[in-house]
Amino acid sequence: MTASAFSQDGSTLAVAAGSRVTLWDPDSCRLAAVLPLAPEHSALGLPIARLAFVPASPFLVACSEGFVVVWNLLTASLQWALDVPVASLAVDPVHASFAIAVPVPAERPPKATAAGSDKSAASASAVDSEDKASTSQQAAQHVSHVLVFDPRSPTPRYRSTCPGTLAPTLLYVTPGMPQHAQASRGLPALVSPILVLTEERSYAYLDAADQDSMPRQGAPKKAAEAASASAYEAAFGPLPAPDQVASAMDVDDTDALSSAPRWKQLFDAPSHALPPPTVLAQSFLRLVTTE
């Protein structure tokens, strides 16, 4: 098994084994359907790594390193497929749509070799330095495209470019998050805001005002740059203030402890340190009846 997903109501389980996807009734453990796959995709032998039901729709989406497939579960038939590698998949919790990240590696320049078979240590060191610089430059030229689809059509309803990353993680910003209102500005209809997290833990919200540039307000931010906020707070907003601070708790207040009834003090200990109930019962009844 390479991937699995439950439908929103839990009535259907989709399971991928290699490139074959099956639907199951989780209550009876019975096979409900075997979803078809195009012959050219089956011939590739690429396992399906991601499965997701699209909310508020009868569609199931599957992704591998070489293609993305959408099935219509009402007819158990193939809706459409695209030959693109997929690094990440996310389904929109509000609208009937989903997003994928398509990596596009930078082309590696041809490696220069010195004439002759013998190389000095100095020339070998120079070649190594050039290789490291070339690798660093190549990584900076990597690009991933974020595509948002209506599951009924293979034409993206929205796209954006993410420079410098090949394996971004996509996360939809739900209406309950503090950033939802700000991140939604300028987005087209039926497209929810998306947070992109890169391999180096940089993040940014996709901006639909300019669909060819990923960051909103400049380059992707790093959580380490927020000195007074954690990575969670930097991405999703400040945490709610606790109702009571630790100093206000009375766990170490000996006066309050001593003023409590003796039968309450009997249970004032961690559960693993208390005596068995059969022992506590006798002491509890004696204290209750004498006080």
C-alpha cells in the first residue's frame, strides 16, 4: 500500500497499491470499485504516493512522480489526467478544488574536464570548488509551479511560481486562521489562500495579484527571523493568551492547602501515588463522618 484516504463522511476508503487504486467500504471491509488508469500511466510503473477526496464534490485525486489523475466516483470513471510530476498535494477545505506543486529542476551545465589524464591537486581542488558553486547556483534556479484545479477540468484556474524549491509543502489557510482575511486579498473567486513551506523552512503566502511571483511582500520569510515569535506564531499568528499564568496558581499555596477540608487533602496527590481505593475508602468515610 502506497497511499490511502478516507472520504469526508468516512463512508469510503481509497487505497493505492502501486499504481492501482481501489475503493472500500470500511464498515464491511468489502471492495466497492477498482478505478481505471490510463494504459500509458500503468506502463510507467510509478506508485501513487498521494490520495485525497475533494470536499463537496464526487472526485478523488491521485498523484505520483509522473502524473496526476482525477476520478469521478459517481461513475467510477477517469475524469482526466495530466503528465506532470507532483511534489505536494492539498485539497481546498472551502471550495471544491485542489492544488499541486510541480517541480521543475534547473538544467545542470556541462561539466568541464581538464585535458589529459593526470590532474594536480590544485586543479582538482579548483574543480571541486567550481562544482560546489555550480550546485549552489543550480539549487537557486530550481522552480516549482503551484497549480490550482477545478476537479472537473484539467485547465488550472490559478497558477503561481515558487523559485528556489523542488519539494514545497502546500497548506490551505482556513477561514479560522488569523491570516485568512489578509491572505485572501486579491485572490480570484473560488480560490482559497495557500501557505507554501520550502525545504529550508522558508514560507510565503501565494499572491494571485501577480501569478508569476510567489512571495507576498518580498522574499519568503524565515521563522528564525521572528525573534519574539515561534515558527508556528510566525506562520499562523500569535497564540491566545492563557487564562491564568503559572504564578497565579495555588498549587504551592500552603495556606490554601491547610484550610481545605481534610477529606479533600486525602486526594491531593498524583493518581499514580495514591493508595488503592479500598484503602482510601475507609479513611474517606472516617474523615467525612467526623468533620
